[in-house]
Amino acid sequence: MGDSATTAMAIGDGNALTVALIVILAFAATSVLALALGRRPAGRPLVYGASAAIAAAGFACGLAALFDAPAARVLPLGLPLIGAHVRLDTLSAFFILVVNLGGVAASLYAIGYGRHEHSPERVQPFFPAFLGAMNLVLVAGDAYTFLFGWELMSLASWAMVVAHDKAADNLRAGFIYIVMATFGTLMLMLAFALLAGSSGAYAFADMAGRPHGALVPAVVLALALVGAGSKAGLVPLHVWLPLAHPAAPSHVSALMSGVMTKVAVYGFIRIVFDLAGPPAWWWGIPVLAAGGITATLGVLQAMLQADIKRVLAFSTIENIGIIFVGLGLALAFKGNGLEAAGALALTAGLFHALNHALFKSLLFFGAGAVLDATGTGDLEKLGGLIHRMPTTSVVMLVGAAAISALPPLNGFASEWLTFQAILLSPELAPWGLKLLVPAVGALLALAAALAAACFVRLYGIGFLGRARSDAAAGAHEVDRWSRGAMIGLATLCVLAGILPGPVIDTLQPVVAPLIGARMPMQSDVAWLSIIPVGESRSSYNGLLVFIFIVISAGLAALLIHRFASRALRRAPAWDCGFPSSDPATQYTASSFAQPIRRVFATGLFRAREQVTLPPPGDLSPARIRLTEDDPAWRLIYTPIGQAVGTLSERANALHHLTIRQYLGIVFAALILLLLVLAIWP
């Protein structure tokens, strides 16, 4: 941290925006270098090492810009005679910090992991391009530059999703992903068009200062929620996420899940909090509803998955829902003149965005280590990895505890802040919000409990017990680069959890311009505690909780070793009187999830259990087949796909029109466009 702080101070003395632009150009140059190196063995460490160094510079740039004055300029690129507007304010700086922190970790992890990856040269050119595109989105100062970076980000990540194109599932995942990405871009384009108006002022500075009526901001809110929500993974726009994340290599999955979804969160905040003007009292309602539903359905679907990367992908949907609950609360409080409560809610959302980038990247790295060591990510074929992969097991335990919101780790700190904001909802005047916010709070409480069960299941089945397959029995620890990246992220999860005060204070330069208020300085609170509202209402001290856990666990171990027998005794586990060493006698991932599947998923996801029992005298084993479907596919996307197919067939008739008919259609379209332009505000 000392080197990063020194570099940040040096950048702060100059122009952080210039450094950010150099970082983007350096990523582009690294992408070209990767193409030039091709299949050469030196390409992997060189490309990923350069990406790590560039991302470290970007991290220092974001850290410096958080405390520096905003900067803006126009580059001689982009649209003719207009150029490209770029700017760096505190909101951009925070997300640049998040993106490049994840980029450093993923690059270091990939140096070791890439040697085990099949055809790594397919991914290498797009990896730095992906990082550069995300940085470009964050420094964009106009709609053109923003959408250009957004599309480049989508295309680069799509190329890495379909890198292993021999698998049909990967091609399907890539197709669905690029369709949803294009749809989201269209929604954002329409939102920017409404904000620019007929004047065509597409620079963000012009959009933010332009007056709007009551209708335009409402439509912009809906478009931004759909456009950015499709990239973030809000239900029901999430269908691409559990397909694309497992298809990509693990270091790419970590970037897409932990980092790219935060760029989508940035896009929503930029449009709704910055460009659309002061929020109305009801703006928080659709955002809160979407966030609460997303969090609950995401973790429920995670509980039903057997593949470790699909579990993590659906868990990302849950955490995106938690972030949007914080954003919805911030809109509701600000729209009702409760800026102090809005500052708490927005801080909670941004804090959870940072935390999710940390522990979700860590968990995807751990999943990649398991895939490398065993060749499978199926929980039903794992088990006993704690004995064969001790380092990976420890860091995965830290990540599982953090994402389950267990104190004293970082996931608990941000979710606790979110619940503190929910407890302020009685101060809201509208009855719609008075009823909705507690309901969303109940959904978040349910999601938190299910998340804990989900990751007890993942860790218990995958790492504890006995090996369920020869692949798990022959597992081995991964390389030192991968272990180092995981240990670094696990350390940050612990530090952000036991010292949340400095993180909260660092977020206030981001919160204050957007809300018009800020939380009290937590550094002034004694004993490194945090008091988000008032000492009489609530306080939390992660450091004291951590010390208590360490001391109590140490005393328990000391007492056991002091007064109990030191002899190590091994005995077979109790198996109801039927001695068998078959690993099949253990709990499985499916059996662990069965109660929750029967209670919740039978109606929501049409979960069914089909049991086939052999007839008397037949020694073949019984079979159970589990099926479930996503209601988003059944109710939305399948009908839309059928309608598009039908319309496409009928549109074939247009190929056989006469010249007069074609000219008539063109003339009618021209009249329609002129009418739209005439009534445009």
C-alpha cells in the first residue's frame, strides 16, 4: 500500500486524467502486442505481466483522483469536428479504482493459470482490450465515447466467452450474451438521445445542465434501468450471465462478474444520479423492487446449481440486487429531501460494489483452481479438497464467509450499512415507500440467509468430506501466481471488513456531489468503530469482533489441547449401522438443496424430482432426475423469440415489392421522422 500511496500522490500532483488516458492507450498497445506474439510461449507472462503493471497504474490513478479536483478535456478523436469529451471526477475515479484493482488480481492470476488454459492465445489479445474498454467507459465525457467504450467492452468479453468455440454451449452462451448486450446498448442510446434532446448536445456537461419536463427523466430512468440492468444482471435481464460466466476462462469470469458488472452499475449511477436531474420521490420504487427481486431469485437459483461456476454466476445476480437496493434507497431518500439517509444508502451500495469485486473475483479464482486441479467443477464429483489444496481451501473459506455476510469480513460491513439505511425508511413520507422498503428488507434478510446456506453447501460439499471421484482424490495445489492473487484478495476482504471506517470515508467524495450530503467522518470515531447514523441507534466495530473471534478460538484450542487427550483418533463416520467407505454415502449437493428446492423452487422455477426405482429383483441403482427452468425464459424470451421468427418470415414479402412500393415506404418513413423531429422537445 505504501508504493501505491506514493504513486497516487505523484499522480495527484499532475493530471490524473492524462494518466488515465495513457493507461487506456497502454492496454490497447498490449492487445496489439499479444496479437504480434501469437502462440509464442513468452506471450502469456509478457501480456499478463504488462496488463498487471498497467492496471496498477490505473489503480493509483483512481486513488489519486478521488481526492483531486475533477478534470475534463476534448480530444481530437471521435465524431468529426466535435471530438471526444473525456473527464475524470470522483465517481469515475472510484470505479476506475475498482476496475483496475480487479485487473491487477486477474492479470497476476492469469500468469500462472494461463499455462493450464487450452489455447491461451485465443484469450490474450482480448484481455487487455477488455480492461482498456472498461476504463474508456469510465472516463467518457459524452454519449458517443461512452457507447463506443461500452460496445468495445461487450465485444472483447464476447470474444473471450466464445474463445473455446468447439463447445456448443459456449457458442450458445456467446450468442445470447451478444444479443442482450446489443439490446442494452440500444436502451442506453435512447436514454442519451432523450437527455440530449433536439439540440444534439451529447456531452455529459450539456446533458446535466439541460432542463427537462416530468416525462423525459421518467423514461430515462426506465431506459437506464433496462440498459444498464441487462449488463449488470438484473432479473429478468439476467439470462446471459449464468451462461457466459461459466463458459469463459476463470480469470475472465472473475473480471466479468466482479468488475464488468460494476461498470454497468456506474452507467446507471451516471445517467440517473448525474445526468437526469433531481429525482422525483417515486424514482426509488422500481429500482428497489428490481433489486429486492433480483437478490432473492438470484440466490435461490444459485442454491439449485451443481456446477461451481454457475453457483457463483447466480450469486453475482444476488449481489447486484443488493447493490441496486442501496441505489434505490438513495434515490428514494434524496427525492424526499432526506439527503443524510441518502448518503448512507449510496455509501452502502458503493461499498458493496467494491466488496463484491473483491470476494467474487476471489471465489472465481478458487473455482478456476479447482477446475485446474481436478478437471471438473461439478460439486457432485468433488470433496476432500481441504486435504489436497490447503491454500485454496483457506482462501475459498474466506471468500465464502465474506459473500455470506459473516462478520468480521467485508460482505457483512456493506450489507449491515444497507440494513441501517432500510431502518431509516419510517422517515419517508409516501406510503408506497413506507410499505415497499420493509418488504425489500425482508427479501434481503431472506437472501442473506439463503446465501449462507448456499455457500455452506458449496464449501462443505466441495472441500470437506471424502473425495467423490478419482479426479478429486488426485487433486493438487495450484501454482504460486494463482495462490498469490487469491491470498491478496482474501487479505483485502479481511481488511475491508475489520477496518470499514477508512473505506467509508474514502467514498464520501463520491457520494457528496451526487446526493448533496455525506456521512459523518468515521475516522473521528473512537476504537475504529463505525456509527452510520447515531451512537444511540447503532454502531459496529469490525476490529473488536475480529479480536474476539481470534481470542475465543485460540482459548478454545488451548483448552482442548491442554485438558483433552493429545492422541489423534480416526474412526469411520456413523452411517446408521451400515459400514461402508463408499463416498456415495455422503451428503450430495442435490440432497443438501432438496428442502429449499421443495419449499421455494417448486412454484418459482418449476423444479421437479423424477425418481425411477428398479422393480423387485433388479439390482440396478435407483435414479433421480432433477429439472427446473427459469421463468424469464418461459414467460419472456421464448415468446419473444417465437414472435421474432414469425415476423421475420412475414417480412420476407418485402423482398418482392415493386419500385413504387419501395419508394412509398421510404417516403412514409421520412414523413414519420419529420413528425418526430417537429414534436421533439
